[in-house]
Amino acid sequence: MSEKKHFLSIWLFIGSLLLVYGLLILGSGIYVLSHPPQHPLVLAKLNAPIWWGALLIVLGVTYILIFRPRREK
């Protein structure tokens, strides 16, 4: 009776963190876009939180899909 131990990759957890951070940053960027401040920053028109949030979401989902646990036959 040999039992195999299944280990989860650390990259799965990193992907989860990237996904959560990306959702938070994207949400804050959308909020700032819909409620602009009275004195906007110089480069506010570039919408950096929206781009960075989207990038983190893509990276997080990619890591989760690549390193998800799979059933062995």
C-alpha cells in the first residue's frame, strides 16, 4: 500500500495573491475613474491602477491555471 503525498505548488498561492491584489487595484482604479478627485495628479489620465490591476489579474489567472492540482491516473 503505497500512498503518494500530493503537494501544492507555492506558485498556486502566489497566483491567488496576484489575482486578489489585481482585483483590489482594478476596483480602486475604476472607483477613481468614476469619482475623479478635485485636484487630479499629473499622470492621472494614464489610469495606471486599471492597467496594473488588469495585468495582475492576467498573471494571477495564468499562474493558477498552470500550477493547479491535477488528478493523476
